[in-house]
Amino acid sequence: MSNWCTVNYEIEMSTKFKLSLITIFLSAPLSCSAAATFIEFDTPYIFAEIADGKINGYYGLSLPEAGGRPSVSCEFFITSDSLDLPKHNTVKIRTFYTEGSFDKRDGEDVLPGELVVQGDKWTLQMDQVPDGCLSAAGGGFLKGSAVPNIVRKRTPIIGIFVINKKIAFFDLKGNVFVERKGFLVPGDAVIAYLQKNNFYFVRYLNTETSAVTEGWVPTQSISDPFPR
């Protein structure tokens, strides 16, 4: 079986979403080596990775107009300084947004903050939050009233990426990648679990509908949004 890779991972959303277990069997050439540890919390709208001695992450939630309230959205990436969690439980972080690489971010949108890690309780707190994040779409990030997020699962992954151009999802049928109707747009954050040839197998959470979609996307359609 040395020419095959078996990967199991669970998708836990909330009580209103089903739990699914996916097992993937893929023939070589395939990269199963994990470059990061994926951190899932008790809310699906925030997730993180530990990679290269740093914590990186993403938060995204959009709510439609309701009861006279306009539609609202809160979305940002997170990156930390180098960390040594066994010695320090407070990590300096920056929030930002980009549809490509970190150097293409809007510098005016970069805001400082802190991540307080107490076991499986992670609290992101800021004196000033990104635009839209004081609304109902915000996750409780304002210092003094920040809401902790509870770690539910850790999974080896390739990394967290951002879509840099409109691209369709693909299915793998035999050894052929076949385009399907679903697609991603620039700025969508995805988690990459596997690589085969020039494709990543990714998971995407729609910030408006909370629907989870998995599929293959070409590697050239995604960028690393974090500084390395």
C-alpha cells in the first residue's frame, strides 16, 4: 500500500449541521505531509493554524438584512508574532484582509491585538476591531468583552489559503480532474488537506450560508495570505 495515501477528517459545524467523516484514497503522486496543525473551535466561523512557529487564522461571518437591520459582515485574517506557548500564554497578533498575498494587503486595515491562550480556551481581543466587527456579525473581539473560543479539534493540514481568482471546483474521477458547477471567488478562505499534481483538496465555509463545500482547486488559484 505504499503507493496510496489514506486521509480521514471530520467536519464538525454546530448542532444544526451534520457531522461527516470523509475517507480519501488517492494514488501517487500525492503529498500527505502536513505543514501545519489546523485548529477548529466551537464556532465554525473562526479557525486557525499553527505553522512556522506562528499562529495564523481567519474569521468570517455575513448576516443578511433582517428586522430592519441592514446586512452586516465581519471578515479578517490573523497572524501572530513567533510564539512559545508553554512559556507565554499571550501572543501579539495583527488582523488584516487580502485577496492575495500578505504584501498585497491594505496597510490601513492592519490592526494590533492579543491572543490569550489558556489551555483549550483561546480569546482574541483588540482595542479596535476591523470594519463591521462591532455588528451582529462580529465574534466578540473587543477588549474587555471578548468572548473565548474553545478548541474542539486539531488536524494536520497543508495550510490555510486564500482564493486569488474566480475558479471552479473540480472532482477527481480516476486520475482525471473534472470541472463542476460550484466555484470560489477572490478572498474566499480555504483549508487545504491534500495535494495531487497541481491541485489541492480544500474545504470552504460559506460565510453567508454556513454551507461547507469540499473539492479540488488548481494550486495556482490560491495564495498564502500570511507572512512567512
